[in-house]
Amino acid sequence: MSYVLGLRCRECGRNYPPEVLFVCEYCFGSLEVIYDYARIRKVLTKEKITKRPKNLWRYRELLPLNKEPITGFFSGFTPLIRARNLSAYLGAKEVYLKDDSVSHPTLSFKDRVVAVAISKAKEFGFNTVACASTGNLANAVSAQAAFCGLRSFIFIPADLELAKIVSTLIYGAQVVAVEGSYDEVNRLCAEIASRYHWAFVNINIRPYYAEGSKTFGFEIAEQLNWRLPQHIVVPVAGGSLISKIWKAFQELYKLGFVEKPRTKVYAAQAQGCSPVVTTIKENSEIIKPVRPKTIAKSLAIGNPADGYYAVSVVKESKGWGEEASDEEIVEAMRVLAETEGIFTETAGGVTLAVTKKLLAQKIIPKEESIVICITGNGLKTQDAVIPQLKKLWHIKPTLESFMETLKEHT
Ligand SMILES: *Cc1c(COP(=O)(O)O)cnc(C)c1O
Ligand SMILES: [Zn+2]
């Protein structure tokens, strides 16, 4: 049972049937899934959601499937943590972490979008799935394709972190390393998608893929007992997550589950790749593509597909944008680990570093509630922090050796 009415162009508003389409043939605007909220309102209640299994399909009326999902049964419903130690460090009153660094099965928020995209690809009858990826999407597509018995082709920039390559190859995917930036990989994939009958999760079935991001926002509301935070700081790569968190809040409002959203939404990017934040700060609407140079490789998209919508959401919500240098990113990764015991990847370092700056600039008042989005796991980007870690003590397997070393250091 589906509540999808169809696809709609985000620019000119033309309607399309819910098929394998992603751009408007009249104006080249991107297409978005639209739902029959009046009907959803009649069948869906907060109580009903709360009783369902703790995975992303508990919001399935608001997701674009016609048939039963085939993957994602343990994805989503990640912890929302009241971060008291971090609050003290930041001098802020009420800080929460939405922690997708422990997402099943591949330790990033991309498990959500891929669960939706692969279920939809199967509905459409594809037997090969593919993606252009900065790393985490590669992991999620290859793992879930393996689980669903689909073939997968994964296109990545050749300079990706080793851990992200290994944790794609292990599932049997064919990985194609392209000598170029992510934006060049993406352009190539758009050409490949027009020639082969493959589902590129973030290209030709992108409208469905992107809907999976909403579950991150739904969960935050539910886990705050159907209240919305006053501020949310979101890492931005292609701009899907940030725009869909906002859509999720609006949908919950339409269904009468939360008050009118007043949450201010902040875009967090790395200094070496901040096309969205730059546009926000310049109060412009036109995204100028950049050539990325940052350790936050999962966010290194210089020409973001949904960049324009990311900027619009920030403006509409009266939020702002800020960027973090590579040093600030690594420092924030350490702070999160040392205060809350959470090892996030570079992208999480970006969001925390940006939150700290926004508090220091008093753009976020310290007594208001803040959700910081932690979207990936630190085991995948170890290279970034290794030079900053404490030195090991090397000893002989004797008590004397240990005691001597301890004395030397105290
Ligand atoms: C993909 C990704 C994001 C957000 O990506 P969008 O393209 O903006 O939706 C954030 N954090 C991590 C770790 C990611 O892999
Ligand atoms: Zn259009």
C-alpha cells in the first residue's frame, strides 16, 4: 500500500508518474516524491509508529515503496544521546548527538538512503545497482546489494581512504577507481546510467534514495518525544540530508505530530570544500562549484546536486552556515571521543567543530537545545587522526619494565 501521488519538479511544479525519472524534461529541475498526506493522516498515528520495530520502516507510509522492503530491517533508529560531558565542554545547556556512526550494517547514515533505494530498485526490476560515491555510499550499496542478491558497480575517486575501499570490496562489489574528483566521477556515472540499465542509487533513482534521509529527522522528533530541537547542525555533501531533515519536520507537522517547526538549520562543511556555506555567507543563491581539498572526504562534493535546496532550507529556517579547517576537524574528533566516548569520522568532526564556532559567535544561544548530527564512524578515517594520538608505551613483559616506564612518565 503506497501513499505516493507521484513525482513533482521542484522548479516548475510539473507532475510525473512515480517511475525511473529524476529530472524534469522541461526545465531540468530535480524531481521529488509527493504523498497524499490527507490519506496518511487517516491511518498513521504516533502510537502506531511507536509500537513498530525499531528500524527506519516504522515511518513507511512516508517512504516511497509500493511493495514490502527487502533490506534495512536493522537500519535506522540509531541513538539520540543527551551529551552531558560535551555540553559542559561547549558551555551549552542542552546538547544531543544523533549518532549514525553505529548504523547497521555499514556505520554511516548512508544505510538509510540505500535501504530505500535498493528496495525501490528491486521494485523497478533492476538486477544491477551502482553509485558514484565519496566512500560511505560505496560501503552501504555494496553491502546491501550483496544481502539482496543484486550485482553492484561502485564508482569512486581513486584517492579514497583505504578503509572505505576495503569495506566496499569485501562484499564482492566491482569497484571502479576513477582518476578524478567526485564531481568527475558523478558526471561519468550520469553518462553510464543513460547507456546501461542499472539503478544508480544517487543518480537515476535519486528522488527515492533521497527520501530515506527523512528518517534521520523523523527519529530525532520521535526520540525527543515529538518535540523539535531549537537548533540542528547538519553536515552537507550533496545537500540531500539537510533538505530532507527539514522536509521530515514539515511532514510531521502536516500530520499533526509536532508543533510548527521553528528549528534553525545550520550547514556544516569543511573549509576545503564549502560551496554551500560560501553561498549562505554571501547571501547569494548561486552555488559556485569548487575543487575540494579536505580530509573530510565524505563531504568533498564541489558541485552539490541539492546545494541550492540546502541553501534554501537554511534561509527558510533562519539558520546559518559555517566551515571548519582540517585542524579543527581533527581536534573536534578528539573532543567527541574524549568527552562522550564516540569515535566519529571526519564528517562528524566537521559538525562538532562548526557547532563550537556557532556557539562562540553566539549565533546559537548556549541555553537552547541543539542536535549535532554524527553521520559516520571514525574507524573509516583513521589516517586523519593517527598523527595526533598519544604515543604508546613500549615495555618488556615484566612488572619491572612496566613500573620503570610508569615512573619515567609521572
Ligand atoms: C553522505 C554523507 C553525508 C551527507 O550527505 P548529503 O549528500 O549532503 O546528503 C553526511 N555525512 C556523511 C558521513 C556522509 O557519508
Ligand atoms: Zn520542471
